[in-house]
Amino acid sequence: MPFFAIYFQDQLGLSAGFIGLGFLLQSVMGVFAVLAGGYITDKFGRRKLILVSILSCAGTNLLFPLVGGAGSYLLVSLLLGGCLALYFPASLAILTDLSAPEERARVFGWLRIAVNSGLGLGYFGGAITVDWVGSLSDDPALPYHMLFYADAVTYVLFFFVVLAFLRESLSPQVAREYQGFRQGWGKALRDSRLMALALINICFTSCYSLFMVGFPTFFKDWVGLGAMELSIVLGLSTFMVVFLQAPLWSFVDAWPRTRAMALSALLFAAGLLTFNFCALGALNGFVVALLAMVIVTAGEIFHGPAVTSLFANLAPAHLRGTYMSVQSMCWNVGLGVGPVVSGAILDAGAPYALWTAYPVALVVAFFGLVAFGKRLPEEVNSPPAESQ
């Protein structure tokens, strides 16, 4: 990101809506993979599934430079969705295993710092690669192919790090409590609190999807930002998370998690609405984008630790993989449907509607959180050590 959408639009001539369809297929495949991933994580352990996911993602990235048209783009996107989705339930289950309830919000906050450090390196590394390789080659597709190759190499390195240093966190005693796929998923799907949290979280994840197709296409085609400017705007977000996640979260660490998420929804919505001001004046594009991204990222900082700790606190020990799979499904649904909607809006020639339509989902999430917080016991919403 954000070069994925730009490559397939500029080099293969795919429309923004069709690129969004690829993300939708990734998410559909991801839902089925997550169903299996939750079962494997709770039945056989977390580490093996992580290794399989990482290695398969490396192989899939090597296929993208071979994509020559719409059909192969959809096929490889489908494959990537399945490979990626296997990773998240297992990784989140490990972190839940290793942290006490009162520690989880901070643990997941540090996870966001790690993830955003990688994203920041990716944004700037991608921009430098596109500009540098583009200046040396007559092949306009080569810089983007190099990004896919770099991704594959990174996955392989990650595979060996996990192989060498990560140990299985699922204890034999907890594994024996697991009663199988049907019983495990049946319990999760009958948990009304889990399903309510999932629906609320989809409102958030659909808005994150804007930065996959809608954001890069909007600022390239309608505002005129280049690769480096796009990377600076997105890099600002990662910079804020890396350096401000811990201190900002400390202000709300004693809050109920639903209250922190409600604050996140308001900030996130305000930031997206601010993007509309890109239509005003000569300085609109870059300056307004930076300001809006600051507000959006403030919302992101409060959302991630709060929602992940809620999923983790709701999960019985023997169903952590399954419950964290539900959180992964939220991302699959939001990141699948969102790009299709944003792509359709852009293809219809109404780009500024992006920054007005999506905040509606966050307003729905806000009122949902107000009601949902009243249903949760204190040990889930504010674990004892956090509420003191």
C-alpha cells in the first residue's frame, strides 16, 4: 500500500471498482480461511499455522508480477486472501495467551507500534523503490514488480525468525478442553456480545479500507499528489502510532474499553470529514491531507488496543483462536466491502462523497458502543487492575 492499487490501475488498466473487487475476493476467501484458522489454532496450536501462513504469503507475492489481466488478478487476489487470513487468529491468540487481562490493552498497543513501524518502512521504501527503479528502467511496471519481490523476501526472513524464536503458547491442558469445530464455532456464533462487538467493529474496518483503494486513487487522480507525497501522508500516520501510541493510550487506560472506542469513532469521523477541504485553495491537497491524517490517526490509536482487548477478554481460554478469528473476520468484511464501495464512488465521478459517506458508519458505531457498553460486565470492559 498504496502502490498496489496504483500499479493495477496504471499498468494493467483496471478500474478502481474492479481493483476493489479483488480486495472483496481476498476478504471472501479470508472468511473461509479464518474459519479453518480458528479451528487449527485451538486444536493444534498457534505456531504451525503462523509458519504456514507466512510461507504461503511469500509464494503468493511472487505470482503478482505474472498477473497479465483481470482474471489472473482476481485469482491471485483470492489466493492471497486465504494465505493472509490464516496468520491473524494465531498471532492474536499467542498475545492473549501471554498477557493477563489487565495488561492486554497495553500489549495490543505495542503490537500496533510494531505493525506501524513496518508500515512506515514500507511506505517510504516503496516510494523510494518506485522513484529510483523507475528512473533506471524503461519498463514502467518493473518498480512495482520489485515491491512484490521485496515482500516475498521479507516473508521468508520472517519465517526463519518465527522458526528460530517463537515457541508454542497453547498448553496441553487448554487444548484438551477444545471440543471441535462445530462446538467451538457454535459457541462463538451464539455469543450475542461477541456478535454485537463484531458488527460495531465492521463499521471501523470499512473506514480503514479507504486507505487501500480510495485514498491513493483520490489523491493521485483528483488532487495530484505523487508517490512520495502519498508516502509522507501515510508515513505521518505510522510515525504518530509509533511515537504516540503509548503516551496517548495512558490517558484512557483506566476507561472502559467501549468508551475509548467511542472516542475513537468521533475522532476518526472528524478526520475523514476533514479530507473534504482538499477542494479549497491551492494548498488544499498536501496540507489538508496531513491535517486530516493526524485526526484519523488519533482515532486509530484509541481503537486498536481497546477493541482487540475486548475480543480477547470475551474469549474463553480454549476458544481464543476462534474468538480472535471473529475479529479477523471483521477486517475481512470491512476491507472487502469497503474498497468495492469506494471504487464505485470514484468510478462514478463523485470523489468527495468518500469523505462524507464513510463517517456515517462511525456515527452508527458510536451509538452502538454507548448501548453495548451497558451490556458488558466490568471484568470484560474494564478488567480489575485497569479500573483501579
